[in-house]
Amino acid sequence: MLIISKTYYSPEVVRMEVEAPEVAAKAAAGQFVILIPKEGGERIPLTIADWNKDRGTITLIFQKVGFSTNTLSFLEPGDNIAHLLGPLGKPTHINGYSEVICVGGGVGIAELYPVARAFYKAGSRVTSILGARSRGLLILEDAMREVSKELIIVTDDGSYGSKGLVTDPLKGILSSVENSTHNVYPELVYAIGPVAMMQAVAGLSLGYGIKTIVSLNPIMVDGTGMCGACRCTVHGKTAFACVEGPEFDASGVDFEELKTRLKTYRRKEIRINDKAGQL
């Protein structure tokens, strides 16, 4: 798959436009691809951040966090990604909501954008809350503003927007609803980002009785439900995020188990990254 363009949002966050006409023709909000940067490498699951059916391209936005994402970041326009499979996962259920709150944290904003856009195009009133550690790490602000009736930004260090966490403005909105000072009651909260952030958002919104959907990012290998690596527990039953998700009703997600599973290969990842840094 040919890389058409490559830009950086920050030294650690990379945007790539990739030629993938068959994927672009069928892509929908919430879906992802699995790719192998170079022959012999490991599979990487990445949400499709955007697509252009006319150009036959998809957009991938990722953060350099390990050996394989760093390997992918070394590729340049004109290079080829060895393998790419998709679109995978179930598309987001869009229709039927008049008021939606979309919450994204960090690079999860790239995954939130096509979902917020789909809600917006379907006629939902979209309030978007974006969080980042600092202003320099905030991505897709302009794009998210175009598909939101209201856009709220928070940063951990207060360098842009309000200082705090995404749950701060969310609590303010939900409190105003409870006190009847907000005109429209949100029917859905959609959250994507770090697991701890999604857990905190769900804990808050579910407490107000609002349906909450989260997009999970467990360990994935083959992306077709065969290997079982992406299993997670939802409503007390095992679910496979690659074929039954990646989106699930937050009220049933075992977030503590998910956080534990994501740490499974942490020590090995650290050793590989340290070794790669010495090369």
C-alpha cells in the first residue's frame, strides 16, 4: 500500500495518507485496519481517521509508542506498507440520536473525528469535548469544530482551553441538565481515548443514566476473531473486540480487566524499545 503523504502533528504523532481504494470504498465511522509496516513485522491495529473514495485513500493517525509504530513512522511518501487489512470492526450506530456528547483524549481524537462527523451529518447536535496533555499535543481542533455545535477543549497543564480533565466540562453539562438549566438532554455519550479516561467518563455519564459507548483498544493480532487476543469482558461474557466491537456499551465493560490485559507484554515491549534505541 503506497504512502501518499506524511505530516507530523507533533514529534510523536504522525498523519499518513495511504493508497487503499478497496478499503476507502467501504470504510465507515468506527472501523479500523490492521497493517504490517514491513515484511516480518508485527500487526498494528489503527482506526481509520478519514477516507476519500474518489482518491482511493485512507488517513491514519498514530502515536509513536513502541517499536512497530516507530518503524511505521520511518516510512516516507513513495514507500509501501507491506500489508494492510480492512475495514474491520462494526461501524458506529449513528441514527436515532438528537443530542450527542463526543469525548476524545489524546490521539483518540483522531478516532473520534469520523464518528462525530457521522453524527453531525445525520442531524445530531454534537457537543465535543477534547482533552490533551498540552496545546502542542492537541490534534484536529479545526476539523472537530466543523462537525460540532459546541467544542470544549481542556489541557492537563492549562496551556490551552481550560485546565483540567475531560470529565470536568462533562460534569458541568450533565449537572446543568439535572438542574434543568440545559435546554436539550443528551441521549448518548461517546468516548474514546486512554482506558482510564473512558472509564472515568463512563462512570460519570452512567451515573446520570445516559447511554455511554466506548471504543476499546485491547491487544489485537489477526483482527478476524480467530486468535482471541482481543478478548474482553462485557456484561460478564467474553467478547472479541475485533469482530464484535470495537465499540461497546460502557455499562458492561470490565475496565479493570482491560487495563490488566493491556499490560501483558509491557516488560517485553520495554526491552524491545530499549534494544531498538541502541541500534
